[in-house]
Amino acid sequence: MAGYSTLEQFIKFSTDASGLERTFRLFQAVCMIISSSAAARSILLSFIHLVPLLSQYLLYRYLWGSPPVFSDPLTEAALYASARDLRSSFNLGRRFFRVFRFIEAFHSAFSLSTAPTPPLLHQRSSSLGVSVRSWIVWLDVGAKSFLGMYLLLETMTFPGALGQTGCFGLWSVETERVMNIEGQRFWFFSLVCAAVRGALKLGEHAVYRMEEDKEKVMKKWRIQQRQNQQEQGTQQTADEQEKTGEKGGKQGDETEKQRQERIDEMARFGPFWELQVGTRAIGIMRRLAADTLDLVLPGQIIGWVPVGPTTVGICMLMTTCLTGKEVWDRCGMELAQRKE
């Protein structure tokens, strides 16, 4: 049992700053698709027209005695204007959450550049593994640095986005336009670094799956098994099992019972190991997919990715779901830790 309900996790997600920003981004993506796709507007208009007709008919049929009064139908032009305005409003609302995020990005880049290189996943890794790990670290530094520049330029043009001009406006309209485009360019570079880093990390994970010594993970699993056995009152300590296995290995005369116990232990450990490795792989692939798809957003603005606004909206919707899942899982972990 997770120890918390889905409603509690949703409340945590909807009141979290990152979760709320992802929610606004989801609405912005939907509005972008509606405002740029005639087919999407037609489908939505059909649904919008059907619901009032059905509801008013039911009210007239079962509650009222007078004929229903139908309001003027929503036109496609009005729907387009509403979706366009809502898209701009949601985009502006998201910028409030990112005003000082450039400080966090620069701090993360500085911390990564000055921190010692993390240890390799396996002590027998070759010099190629050392090189890959260094590339991963410095690509992460580059991604954070470029992201910080994008967020800094976005913050510098924030008063203009609020409609402040004259003495409250820091830059001219033309200067703000150039700064926004350059900011999108920095974001594109950040996503490229993040995508390459994710690809290298996924390859490193494949090596980890094949070469990583399982002893550390097995010790963690044995501790959990020992705790479960202590609760049930049928405890045979993991230390005794290890000593029994080592003694049998040294003497070379392991009994059939001991051999069967080791086989059973490895059979129970296998799913736990696969879960640990699989969960890590899913997280890496999810982030890699999100960074790759997000390249379409700044790439379309600066002219490096020739796609239409509908494609941008679809990619934005997909990446919002992918990155929102990370925030959703984090909120669940925080709830679980709070209830422990």
C-alpha cells in the first residue's frame, strides 16, 4: 500500500508550484491545438453544441413544462479567438513561476562544474566509461547553463510581457523581440545538450544492467527481507545466510538444501533487481523523449525546425504529460515520506 490516496496525491500536485505550472502548460497546449487546427475546432464545436441541446432537452422533458430556449450557437471564429487569448494568458501565467528560476539553473551548473566526478557504476569500468561519465557531467553543465541564459532573458523581458511600457518598460519592442528569439535559441541549445546527455546516460544504464555488481542491491533486498521476517516472527538473519553460503563455497561441499535455498533466494531477488533497473531505465527514457520532442518548440520559433503550430501544440501536449508524470511521482514520494 502506498499509504495515501489518489485524491491526496492530486491535491499535492495541484498545489505544488511545478505541478501547477505543468497544468497551465497542458491547458496552453490544448488551446494551441484548437487555435491552429480547423479539424480540432470542428470537433470541439460539435461537442459544445451537443451538450447544451441535450441538457436543455432533458430539463424540458422531465422538469419544465415550457419549451427550451436555446442560446446563440458558438461560431468557429469566436472559438478561435477565445483559444488564442487563453493560450496567451496561460503562457503569461506560467512565466510567473519562472521569474527567478535562472538563479537555480546557474547554481546547478556551477555546483556540477565544481563537484568531483561521481564514481563509476562499476569498479571494473574501462577508460571509455570514465570518458562517458565526464561527457555526461559536462553536458549537464551545458544544459543548465544554456537554460539559465534562456530563463534570464525571459525574466528581463517579463515587464514587457505584462504590458508595461514607458518608464516601466526596460526595452523597446524590437529589442524585446530580439531578446525573446535569442532566449529561444539558448533553450534549443539546452535541450540539445540534455538530449545527448540522456542518450549517453541510457547507454551507461545498459552497461550498468550488464556489469553492475549486484551485491549492494542484494544487501538492500536482504535487509528488507529480514525486516519482513522479523515482523512475522520467522527470522533467519541475512548474516547467517551469507556465512552459510561462504562456508559452503569455501569447503566445496554445499548441501542440497543450502543450494536450493540459494536458488530460491536468487529467484525471489530477481524481480526486485529487475524493478530497480527497469524503473531507472523508464525515467531516463521518459526524460530523453521529453527533451527530444521539446526541441520542436524553440526550433519552430527560430526557424530551425520547419513545422506548423499544430505540430508544436501536439509535441507540447506530449512533453507536458511526460514531465508532469515526474512531478506526479515526486508528489507521491513526498506524501509517502510524510506518512512514514
